[in-house]
Amino acid sequence: MSVGKVLEQIRENLNTFVGKSIRVKANRGRKRVFQIEGILEKTYPSVFVVCFKEKQAERRISYSYADLITKTVELSHGDNLISFE
């Protein structure tokens, strides 16, 4: 399967979670891990956007679908890990 088709399939799978609460766990290197819980706001052709609250401010963070493939970013909904394999 080509890379474009894999990324499109991941995007379609993520579209089912748009507007729902998800937990993001991102590896930031050197044993630093960023974890937040937010709302999957929107999916774009190359990235997806998660909206979350931090210190009474609404923030948005975006990740590429390739981050999911390389396991730099992990997503979960409730207690279930969202898998893209």
C-alpha cells in the first residue's frame, strides 16, 4: 500500500473521533513526555488538531499523521488506545 493511501486511511479513522475527547501522549525526546486530554478539533490532509485547556487558556496543538505511524504520538479515547496498524 502506498504512503498516501496509508495516511488517508489514518485520516478517515481519525474523522470518527472529531469532536470527541481524546488523550494525547507525545514523546518530546530526552525522556520528556507531553500528555494532555483535549478535543480532536479537525483533521486536515497532512495534520490533525487537538484543542485543550491549559491554565485557563484554550490552546491548540497539531501533529502529522506520520507521528502516529512512528509512534512519536499515541492517542487514546477513554481507556482504549487508538491503533492505526
